[in-house]
Amino acid sequence: MSTTTPASAAFAPAAESPLSRFGWALADAWTITLRDLNHWVLRPGPVIVGWVFPVMIVLMFGGLFGGAIGVPGGGGYFEFLMPGMFAMTMLFGLESTMTAVTTDAARGVTDRFRSMPVSASAVVLGRCVADMLNSIVGLAVMIGTGLLLGWRWEGGLPAATAAVGLLLLLRFALLWVGIFIGLIAGGTEVVTSVQILVWPVGFLSSVFVDPATMPGWLGAIAQWNPLSTTATAARELFGNPGWGGASWIAQNATLMAVVWPLLLIAIFLPLSARAFRRLGG
């Protein structure tokens, strides 16, 4: 456990303006971010596994099953799979967030920060920044893997940048879901149970197959999965083959790739703040 003292605890003056408090909160958040990043150096194994695991999924589905899976509208399966796996990688980040938050709470690290003259928002913001940096690296690894396997984006650099932005927006939304679950879990055993649900959510989507191949009611659920809307929007922006469809959600995937994450943030960000304030109370 790091013994780094947040900047505001040592240097904050007794009377501060709102702008000064905001500055100290950012300084504290960066200190906590550095603490989390330092754990990458001290324990690189879990971080590297988190980056490599989605690559293994791509190789398994693309190499072993890709020849047996039809792509809507033609095209190679890797072209269809990669944008979906980019979205799936954002979902996988949920597990690391839950685990880190729960572990800090169980070891008393979170309570220690709460007992110090440090902004409560800085504690959560530091976790957000560290996890987003982790996800950016993970997404870069996946994009590099796709390029090595022959995947290409066809929609131009601005559209590809927009696709990456939507993927990171989904990750930011899921980050707050992970923080909330991690704060209320009460132990790593509960988090392990919740992590199992990540797989049904991931498979019940358009990441791997066309929802039209599923039973009607199941395909409808898959289409409305936030993971599906982001994956579909990414395929459109990257210019890769997609599953199309005549439903409203299929025709407005890019819109919903923005709406779904914003809705999740609107729900789970205040819930996370409330759970943090009540922690240990």
C-alpha cells in the first residue's frame, strides 16, 4: 500500500477559494492516480493479462470459429469481429475496476483516504483516470492486434477517431458501474460472483454474431444491449461489415451509442458518490 500523502494534506492553506479547492482536488486526484499506476509497475502481471486476454478471445473466435460464422453482407469475419471486440474490451475493464475498488475498501485504503483532508471527489477521480489510461492502452493493443491480423478501417481517420471516442465513452460509463458495485460489494467474493455476469452480457450482443440468427425475443434483447449499439456504431464508423437490420435500434446505433453511456453515467455516478460518502458509516 502506498504511503504517498496527497498534496492538499500537506500544503493546502486554511482558507481557500473555490478555484483553489478545485486545484487541490486535481492535485490529490493525480497523486492517487500515480499510486494506482505505481501498482502496475509493482504488480505488472494482472495488468498484462488484462491486455492480452481479449487478444486470446480474438484469436480463438476468429481463428477457430470464424470460418463457420457467416458475416452479414459478406466480408471477412475478422473485419466484423474486431469492432465488436473493441467494445468487449471496454466491458472487460469493468472487472478490474470492481476488483480494485473492492480491494482498497477491504484493506482499509479507502477509509484512510476518507480520514485525511483530501477531497472525496479526488479519490474517485484518481481511480477513473488510472482505469481510463489502462483502457486506452488495452484498446491500443487490440487495434494493433487487428492491424496485424489484416483488419483495416475504411471510413477515414475522422470517422475512426469518432469510433474510438464512442468506445472510450462506453468504458467511462462502465467505469462508474464498476465503482458502484465495488463500493457496495463488501468483499471480493461478491465481486467474483458479479464478474460471472460479464460473460452473458458480452455474448448476448452483436459482438460475435448477427442478432438475426438468434430467436426473435433473444435477438431483440441483444440489439438493445449497450454493447451492441457501440459495436454497431463502431463498425459503421470504421467502415467494416455490420449486421444491419430494419429495426429502430439498428438504424440509430450511433445515436444510442451516445445515449446509453450517458444514461449509465447519469445513474451510476451519483450512486457511486452516495455509496462512497456512506462507506464505513
